[in-house]
Amino acid sequence: MSLTGVLLINIGTPDSPSSFAVRRYLNEFLMDPFVIDLPWIVRWPFVHGIITLTRARSSAKLYQKIWTETGSPLLIESKKFSNELGMALGPEYRVAVGMRYGNPSVKSAWSELKSQGIDRLVVFPLYPQYSRAATKSALENFESVVGVEWALRAMKIKPFYEDAGFIDAYAAQILKTLSGFQYDHLIFSYHGLPKQQVKRTERSPHCMRTHDCCDTIGEANKDCYRAQCFATTQALVWKLKIPAQKFTVSFQSRIGSGWIEPFTDKIISQLGSRKAARVAVVCPSFVADCLETLEEVGIRLADQFKSHGGGEIRLVPALNSEPSWVAAAVSLITEASKT
């Protein structure tokens, strides 16, 4: 029987919520030139001597708020998804999870698949929208691990930001979570990126030259992360028939200045100041719950909303291992396997 391996790649997580483990994770993450695109000789002292020294302890405290008895939520949900996906795909497939940073690594996941005698390989970066910092970094790392032959043979799943199955799964998750919750406003909050990183993907002068440059996707901006986020939102609001005045697209997790706008925390503060009673937040750049969803939105931004006069925030969980998402992933994988 021919076996197809499926390598799932997600961003990663520290091994524990300790300052030491978080600092080690941040050093690996931030030394990636696709994340901080400075020359190595500048990036190394900037990361090791400034950022991680000052952020490791505070970041560890954030991780401690969401850590469970069985470990990191991102890793737990990723493994659960991998198991469900393997059962849904059947005996002709083998599935393994590799994290771009931290453990289990892409290298260990690749070793696991190879040991099972796979003949073919599907690589599945679990990032709905394309970015150099996530998608390109994951694929470059994968290619360096598996070598030229397997890198050329592998079937790669492209960004699935408007895939029908993905949209249906997130729409169902929104409906289920918000059933009976009469929200005043729904925020579609995506992970932020520096503007310069987004501009690096433009194929001709286009990016941020007009206020509506991300409203449609064409040849000039087909790899634009921000435009793909807007496309995901449009597909969801069309599916759910949400009127324009009831939702906002925004971007979270910014560090410093020069990041894509509008900012989620600013939108949250504005809605709180208007005394909005109920706000819902969904984060469709994440397929598994993690620090950015559970702590940043579920705890920190909820507190910020209330401190500005708002009422309740309801966070729509990521897709995790929802059956509809497993089914959508099966379709993406089996379609890729045909090539």
C-alpha cells in the first residue's frame, strides 16, 4: 500500500511557561530573518541583548495564564487536530505535527513520517493567509530539513484564506459560539504585521497607495496578507449575512510602530467608550487557540474593553479540531494529493 505523509506546520510554543523556556523560544523565533528582517550582525544583539532580556519574564507570565495541566493549548489542540485528521484520512495517510519554532520540530515530525515508510508527502502550513514571516519561513525551514529531492516532490497546500470548506467551518464556529448572544459589534481580528513586510509581497506598485487597496485581490497584490485577511472577512460576512455597520476588520499583537492598521486594541477601546454592551471577536488567522487568542483577546482585551466602559466580550474559539475543519482539511489534502 502506498502511503502519503502529511506534515502539518504551525508557528510553535515554548516547552513550558518558565522565563527560561520562553526566552529560548523567543530567541529562536525572533532570530528568524523572515520575522525580523535585519542583517544577522544587527539582529543578534538586538534580539539576544535587548528584546528577549526584557520580554522573557513578562511573556512567561502571559503564558502562565493560559497553560493547562497537560501543557500548551496550541500544542494540545494541534495534536488533537492531527489525530482527528489522521483518522478521517484513513490508512493510506500518516500525519505528523511540526512546529516552526520549539517542539515538536519540523525535523522530528519529518523523521516520524520517514520512519513509517511514506512514498509521497503533503506539506500543510496551517496559516490561512500568506505572509513571509509565517508561510515562507515555514516552507524554507521545511526545505532545509527534508533536502532537495523531497522538497521538489512534496505537494504544498497554498494559503486557504477563502477556501469554501475553511469559510464554512469558521462560519459554523461563529454561529455556534454566538447563538443567543446579541452582539453590538463583531471584530474580525487578525495577527498584525509590519507594513514593510506586507509591502515586500507586492508584484507592482500597489500596497497602501490608496485607502481601498486591499478591497480586491489582483495580480499586484495576490500575495498580500492584509488583502487576504479582508477577503476572508468578506467571505464570512457574506456567508453569515452580517451588515457592514456591524463588523470591523482589525489587527492585533503589534510591537512598536509601523504595523498594519486598524489596531484591535484601539477598536476595543473605542467600542468600550461608546458603552457597547456586547462585543464578539473572531480571529480567523489562527486555526488553533494560542496565546494570541486566549490571553491577548480572551483576557487582556476583555479587561481593556470593560475598563473603557464596555460590557461583555465573547471570543469565538479557533477551529481547533472541529469536525467541519477536519473535513475541510481532508478536502485540501486529498485535492493536493491528486497533483
